[in-house]
Amino acid sequence: MAIQLVQKDNVNTIGCAFVNTSLRRISVCEFFDNDQFSNLEAAIVQIGAKEALMYQEPDSYAHNKIVDVLKRSDVVLSDAKKSHFKTDTIEQDLSRLLKSSIKNFLEILEKKHVMGAVACLIHYLDMMGDQNNYGYYDLATFDLDQFMKLDSSAVKALNLVPQPTDTNKSMNLFGLLNHCRTGMGSRRLMQWIRQPLLNIELINQRHDLVSVFIEDTVLRKTIQDEHFKKIPDLDRLIKRFQKVRANLEDLVKLYQFVVRIPDIQKCLSTFEGEEHIKTLLDEKYTDNFTCVIEDFQRFEDLVETTIDLKAAQNNEYLINADIDQELKELKIERDSIQSEIESTYERINKQFNIDAKLEKNKQLGYHMQISSKDEKNMRGGSNYISLGTIQSKVKFTTSELQELSNEYKITSEKYDAKQSSLVEQCIKIAASFIPVMEIVSELVAEMDILISFAHQSLNAQKPYTRPIMQSHKDTSKVAKMELLEARHPCLESQDIVLNNVSVSGFIPNDVKMIQGKSDFVIITGPNMGGKSTFIRMIGVVALMAQIGCYVPCNEGSTVTTRDCILARVGASDSQFRGISTFMAEMLETATILQNATQDSLIIIDELGRGTSTFDGFGLAWAISEHIITDKKSMTVFATHFHELTAIGDEDVYPNVCNMHVVAEARENSITMLYKLAQGPCEKSFGIHVAQLAKFPDQVVQVAKRKVEELENAEESEGDPKRIRHDEEVMRDALREFCLIKQDEHMNEKLQALKQKIQDAASSDATLKSTLDKIKV
């Protein structure tokens, strides 16, 4: 990707261009962005960019922020010169690169920032230096708003894609859902996970098609195991044809797939389900496969006419000699020479009564090999020519065999040269079918993903179900996230070892978030009790529903589409960037507050732990209040600030719902039940968790004693901070009293001191109580 930032009147305008050289596709987008560059981060996640080009202005705050975004997203940054973004020749360059007329893209050409980014990509990749690029590229506008927005924090928090620390593939959503049999399917699945849909009709279409492969097990297994398992990677084949690097083997691989398409189409036609689903299946795949079969007819004829398919069964890829008279004559001549060579070989074996082997390589051509022991029988022969000894094996030839070998080499070179020219012509003709290859690659990849969804939905520990989908744009319905007996898909697939016994299973929980009634959920409870798992589960289930997969919930679960998922889950420092743990936490939270809408899903875990208790709680309360009153986003907030649950006690925030994870505590142990119940958690279990971690008894006892001291101090003396303020005021008052002199102004000074003390007491209940006792 290439990025061009333009700042004017305190507004950030971003021009972006993305290029996929495998599919020869250029995508562009232009948008306004905030100071956190959240839209840029969403674009990077959706596209899955790996490398970025950008001109970096020295000491520019905005450019430094973009660099931070790229680092968070694991994108390699390459410096580009300012001159690379010049658009002097962009129209001329695109007119050569694009498939269709440049007149079809006048609206895009008017976007100067976008065109600058495209010019940078063309220069960096030297696209004009390869004539094989001419006339093969597509240009399209990428709309950020057609997909759910995800930032890099959400991708990592929800474990959507593989991470270096994953010990098995099912620890992330991609690995769990990837049962694809084709390379195209796996790559597009990654794209689908990064680009959850917002269009409710398209989501329901995907769910309908998944239901086809769930209901018809025979259809699913036949396509998955008998057909898709044998399909080559079409995207890579397309790239080889585009680069004119394809060979006869590639032609045969493509042919073997093409002749399989009618069988796939026939399988699809056997489906007998609801009429509207069968119609959808026909429109999406069966009818399109019919068109593809017709378009590939000439390709089939080409391969069957020009390639020796019998030889291909033995992994020999040859042009059919019958299609060219010169090639046919050379083949006859070469075969005749080879026949003479074999006759000569047999005659030599009989003449000298030996059992030599006939061999061939590039350096020696045809020659014979015999053991050192039998080589003495050959000595003295007038035609015997030794070629060397290797590990008690003697290579030799005769003048007759050497002459035939040279003739064979000359004829083969002529044959290969003629065949190469014919192969080149065949490859060029086959390359004209690239548009059809791209269509069928897309069809196969989509079907592969949907079958993969069906496979996982049926083979999970407990089968997934189809969610009831609602659009966030449908104002006639109340937005809700009602998940019945919901489970975390990745965690339920893991085997947990307890006392050397493998235990599988996941304790499900209900989720009931209704806009305006219970859309802000605060979850309290002990560490290790399942709070983080619960809030992540909600995000993963919402995303699965919007990519078109069934969800790990019971029947009747309802999901309203979310325009973005914003997460603040577990921050860590970045020493090389000079960012502390707390600063990283605040930056992620700032992104949430700037980008959240009423249609967003916010996931917050343990906000405010990186600073003092009072500051952390104050920030957590203020952020919660801002989300509740201004953003009105669906939010799940896991916290150890039990005081935060009080925000749900006030009548002004009826949409706040308090929940807690259930645990049973005993004197020296705690049992986690991993179930959620209504209401806040009534106590903290920190010391019990320390005991589980095998803390020394002495440390645990000291901790218990300090907790009791603090609790008793609060009950008997109030807040220690206020006690210190009370003592400070009285101490200062006594000091001032001692300094008052007995003169004509003494009464005025005493009245002023009394008023000062009473003013201080008006905002301090503890001080007022003290003054009442001494009757000041």
C-alpha cells in the first residue's frame, strides 16, 4: 500500500492505494481521519496490507502517529521520496496497465491524493518495466463503510488470526474455521475474517448457503473430499500464466480441473431443499458454472489437441506431435535413434557376456555402466571407451553408441526447440482465459469457505446454530445481542489437563444486551473466574455471525450487526517507542472514545490498572459515563473496581446492567464456577487467588491482616484522606490562634478564623462533626 497524508485547516485527508500483484488489482480510497488515524488502521486491517510506502516529513507529529499505527498493525514501512507521488504521467501509465479504457475511471482520476499514492506504487514496483502487466490490471474504489471496522487491538484481543505464541491452530478463529481444501479458500477466509459484512441481505445469503451444506452431508463431503481436494491453487496458476512462466504441466493441471467442473455442477444440482435456497444456490454457483464450462470449451479443445494426455498420466508433459509436420518428423527420427541405441546396448551385453546398465545424463549422453569386477571382460575391445570409475562402478561407451548418442542429442535439441515454440503459443492462447480463471477461482474459494463453515458448525463439540440477524440500520427493531447458552468457539475446542486427566467442555452463559435497557454491562468477580473469556466471546460471536458463519449458541440467538468492534484488552509497554503500559492503555481508550458510535460494540477489560487506585477509578467512571451518555454503544466492561458498579444504581442510567462471575470461597481455597449471575460481586477474592498460586503462608497471613486493618479503619474512622485533611485544618487554625495578639483587632481576627474553619467544614463532613463536638 501507499499512503499520502495532506493536512489543511487542521483536517487530515488520507489518500490510499493498495495493489495485489497476484490478482493484478489496484484498490484506492480517500477519507478524512482523526488524530489517532483510526480509519487508516481500519483500512489496513480490512485489506491485510503487509508493506506500506510513505514519505515521512521529519519531526511531523501526524507522520509519527501513522508510523505507530503501522507498527501496531505489523506492517513494514518503506520510505518513499516526495517525487514518487507526482502524477505527471499517471494517466498515461494507467491507460497501459488497465484492462478497460481509462475513460471509465474519470471520477477516481480526479482524486489527486489517491492518484499520488497510485503513482508511488507504480514507481516502487516498477510496473511499467514489465510489459506482461500491460492490459491486465483492474482499478476499483475500496469503500471502508461496506465492512465492519476492526482495529489491530480488536484483531489481537479476539484472537482472530494466527499468532507466534499459538500452540495449535484452533487457538485463533482463522485456524478453527479453516477446513478449506484449496489455497484460494484459505486466503479468502482470512480476508472474510478481516472484512465482516454489514449488508444484512448478504449475511443472510451466506447463512442460507451454509445451511445447504449442513443439511446435505453427502453433497458437502463429495465436493470437499472428492473434488476440492484435487483442485490446484488457481490463483498461483493465474499468476504463472500472467508472468508467462507457465509450462505444459500447468496447462494439464488447469485442464484436469476444468473437466471436473461439470461433476461439481452435477453435485450441486442434486440438492433438494427449500425453493428459495435452491434458487439462490443456482444463481450463485450452478448457473455461473454453466457459463464457465461454455467459456472453457475452447481451452479443453486446445489441450486435448495439442498435449499428449496419455504421456501426462505418467508425468511426461509433451506436445502432441501430430499437430505439426516438422515436429512429427523430428519425433520419428528421435524415436528411431533411441531404438537403435537400445539395440546396440543389448548387442554389447550379448557380445561380452555382461549385464551392463544403459544410462543417460546431460554430460555423457547415453552410456553404459558395469561393475569393476566385470569390467575386465571389456578390456581389449576395439570399441571400448572408458568414461571413469565411481565407487566400484565403471562408466563406458563404444564408438557406435557414442555416435548414436550424439545424433540423439542433436535431434532432441531440434525437437525441444520446435516444441518450445509450440508450447509458447499454447501458453499465450491459454493466458487469454485468465478472466474466466479468475471467475472460477472466486466461485470455488467462496464455496470452499461456506463448506468449511458447515464442517466446523457440525463437528464442534456442540453443533453451532444459525443466528437471527438484525440490521443496525433497521430503526423499526430494537438493537440487541441475545445469545443463548453462548460458548467461546476457540476455548471449547481446547483440551484442558487437570490432575493428569484431559478434560474437554465449556460452561456456557447467556448474553442479553438490549439497546436502552441493558446495553452497558459491568462484570465483576475474581481473577481466573472467566470475565475476560466472557467479554471476548461476545465479540467473537458477533464477528462470526457477520462473516456468514453459524455461531456457538443455542437456537433462537439474535445478533444485531455492529459497525465496528473496539477493544481495550490487556496493554503492554513499548520501550522502543517510549510508551509506558498506562500510556498504551490510554491511547487505545482514546481511539475507542473517538470512533465509537451507537452501533458499535466496545469491549473493555480492566481499564485503569496502570495508575493509582483513585486515578484509575476516576478514569474508569468518567469513561463509562461518557460511553453511556454520549456514545450509547453496546459495551461490556470487566473490572476489579467494585465501586464502579454503583453507576448502575442510579436511576439516570437504567441501561447499566451489573453482573458477576460466581465463585465459592472457603477458608483456604476457592472454586470457580464460570457462571455469570445478576448483580455486582459482593467481595474480592484476590488473597484466595494468591493461595492458588502457592504463595508462602506467611505472606498470605500478612496480606489478610493488612486487609482487615484497612477495612476496620474505613468503618471506624472514615476515609484516611479526609482524616488527614481534618487534622491539617485544625493544626493550621491552632497555629493562627497562637499568633493572634491582644489588641483592638483581636475580636475581628478571631471571628475571621472562626469563619474560615466553618467554611472548610462545609465541604468536609468529618471536620464538621469535630466542630459540632467542641461547639465551635
